[in-house]
Amino acid sequence: MRRARGGAAPLWALWVVFLGCGVPPKTAELVAFEQMRGGEYASVIREQMPQLYEESEGAYHKALAAHNDREPELAMHHTRVATIFWRTATARVEQKDFADAMKASQHRLRQAEERLEDARRRKTAAIDAIARQERILAMQSRLAMAEEKAQLEKKAAEVKAKVDAAVLALKEAESIDAAQHAPGPFNKAQAALTMALDAFQAGRYKQAEESAAFAAADATAAVAAARPLHEVVLKRRAIDEQLKQMLSLASARSGVEARIEARGLVVTLRELFKSGEDEILNEKFGELDLIVELAKRGEALRIIVEGHTDNRGRPERNLALSDRRAQAAVRYLSGHGVGADRLQPLGRGDEEPVSDNSSRAGRAQNRRLNFVFLKPNL
Amino acid sequence: MIRSLIWLGALLGGLCFQATAAPLSPREIIEGYTAQATQLELRDARREVVSEMGTLRAWLGEAQVYLKQEDDKQLAFTIRRVQAQAGLIQALLDRKDAERAAKEAAEAVIQREQEASAMAEEAFRFEKELVELERKTQEETP
């Protein structure tokens, strides 16, 4: 037991010496630094911040040496310095990272600005183009309106021409008295024309065109129907005028009696013959020449030469005498250029007295030759 | 040994302030770092490195004490830490500035990309309208 006690004492002493000679544990700051130093970031710091890294490493090794030399204050100092350089290096690396990030952002910013500018240009171009298109559309619209107006005006002009044509047709119909000669189509034409004019004024061109067409057709029909009748009327008027002129000529001659009857101009000559004879007295040739002149003026007219006597003597004899006297006048006239085919002698005897046969004056009135310039049958 | 440490401090201080040929005294070195600390505080308007600045100020205070006590050894150590700490603060402030600038740039990118997208959508809308108008114009062309 004593040996045991005696044997244990040196061991205890040796253990105390061993402990006294051993390196004390590292400080928390040094351990923390070493953890930092051993991290993944260390290689980055070594590559990017070599000067600060070396500073930190130098201080760290000094700290380790001081620690091993059991100089805790000096070890603490160097540990702090190493830590400060390490943190400085870390901050510089991070600063560089941020600077790189900023450069990348600036690059993206430029790209974004280019896209923005491009979009702005596209927008401006599109707005300009839209404005152009809108102007084109407005022009097209105005053009369409102008074309529509032009077409309307053209249509109006066409319809007006048709209405005018209908008006002219109706005027033509009026000019030939179609109202009288062909009242049916004329009145229809007039009504249709009124409708056409009203419709035209109201801008109802289609209706105006249709009514004008009806009016023109009816007016044309009226003209067609009325023209023959009108021509007859004209011819009659012309003949009447001619007869009036002939009457005027005849009336101007003394001893000649002339009048217009329904059948035509009747010129009466008296005392052309000696009593009971059929030879024309020479002094009466002048009066017959008047008849010749009248026949030339009315050269289209047939002439009946009527012989009349008074009632003295037998009627058969008077009839024969009047006929011979008419023929004598016809011969004279044909001998002086009046066409024989126009002349017709007609003995009337004493059947158509114009005065009282009981008196001498009356009988003288009844002895006569009537030159009847016949109105043609139209 | 102490003398050499003082000379080392003077050398580092001189490098930091670009001193002229004449070596600076410890007092001048401390005053130089004190002035730099003030500049750094002014720069730290957002007070992002307050703790680090506190350490720097504390070490500058220690340096003043060692200067008065004429404890050259401790003074040299302290000035060495002050120098390193000032560098750290400078680096931290630079990092913060870089971080802010990167953040602002990233935000500007996002904003500009949004503007570009909006503008592209607007341009597309007008282009679509244009196509429609062109089709209409084509249809109405006699």
C-alpha cells in the first residue's frame, strides 16, 4: 500500500508537469477565425484579394505563434488583426460581386432601354400609320360620297332629260291639238307628266323616270293619233285661207259676186250671154279671165261650172241652155290653161233661182254662171 | 523591439495619409486616424457601420491612453488594429454603396423592363389597330 502510494506520487507530479508544459486551448476568437478561414469562401478571397489574404494569413500565423508562446494578449491582437483583414477582404469581394451585378444590371438596363426605344418607335410608327390610314379612309369616304352625289346628279340629269323629252312630246301633242283630236292618250300623258314633275322635284327619280316614260309614250301615242287629224285641219285651214284670198281677189272686181259656202268658193258671173244663146260675150272675157286667175291660184281645186237660167221658157230648154252655157265657160277656161280634168260643167236650168223670177231684176239675178271652187273631201 | 514597432506604425500611417518625406509621430498618426474616423462617420449617414465605428473609436481612445502612458508596445499594437479597422470600415462602406448601387440598378432594370413591356403591349395594340384599319381601307377601296 505504501509502495503504491510512493509509486503514485511521481506519476502525479509528471502529469502536473505535462499539463503545465502543454499548449493552452485556443481562444474563441481564434477558433472563430479558423472556421472562417477554413470555409469555402477562403479560396475566393485568396484568388481575388491576394494582398489582404496575405495580410490576414501573416497575422494569423503570428497569432498562432503567440498562442504557442503562451502570449495570449499578443495572440488576441494578431487574431483580431487577421480577422479584420479577412472581413475586409470579404467586404471587398462582396463589393466586387455587387459591382459585377451592377454591371450586369446596367447591361440589362441598356437592353431594356433598347427594347423600350424599339417599342416606342414601333408605337410611333403605328400611330403615324394609323393617322395615314384614317386620312385615307376619310378621303375614301369623301370620294364615295362625291361619287354617290355624282351618280345621283347623273341620274337626276338622265331623269330630267326624260322628263324634258316627255314635256316636249306633250308640247308637240299640244301643238297639233291632241287634246282635241286624241283626248284619251293626251290626258293620260298630261297626268303622267304632272306625276313625273312632282316626283322629280321630290327627288324620287325612279318614280319620275317611270312617270316620264309613261308620259312620253302617251304623248307619242297622242301625237300619232292626232297628227293625221291635225294635218287635215291644217289642210282645211290652208284651203280656207286660200279661198279667202281668192274671195278677196274676186270681191275686188266689180260686177262679180263671190262668197264662201260649205262646199267652197262660189263666184257668180252674170250677163255673160245674150238671151237664149250660149256664146260668151266678148266684153265678158275679162270676168272669165278672173276665173282663170282664181283657178291658177287654187290649182288643186276642182271647179264646177254651174249654169242657171230664169224660168221663162220651158224647163227642158232652160236646162239644156244652162248646160251649154256651162260647157262654153269650161271651154274658155280650158282654153286658157285651166286643166279640163278639173272642170265640170253642170246645167241647172231654172231649178235653183236666187231671186224672184216675177220681176225683171229678179230674173237677171237668176241668169248666172256659178264657178264653184270645191273644197276637197279630206 | 518597441522602437521597431513604433517605426512600423509610423510607416503604415505614413502610407495611409500619403505623408511627406518626414516620418510622423505617434500623436500625429493617432490624429490622422481620428480625422479619418470622423470622415468615415460622416460618410456613414445611414449608420450602417455603427458597431465597427465604435470599435475604431474605442481603439483610438486606447491609443491615446497608451500614448500618454508612453506604452510604446501597446500603442503599436493598437495603431495596427486601428489601421486595419479603418480599412475594414472603408471596405464595408464601399460594399454597402456597391450593394445599394446594384440594388438600384436591379430596380431600374425591373422598372425599365416593365416600361418596355408596357410600351411593347401598347405598340402591339396600335399595330393591331393599324392592321384592322388597313383591312378596312382595302375593303373600301373601289
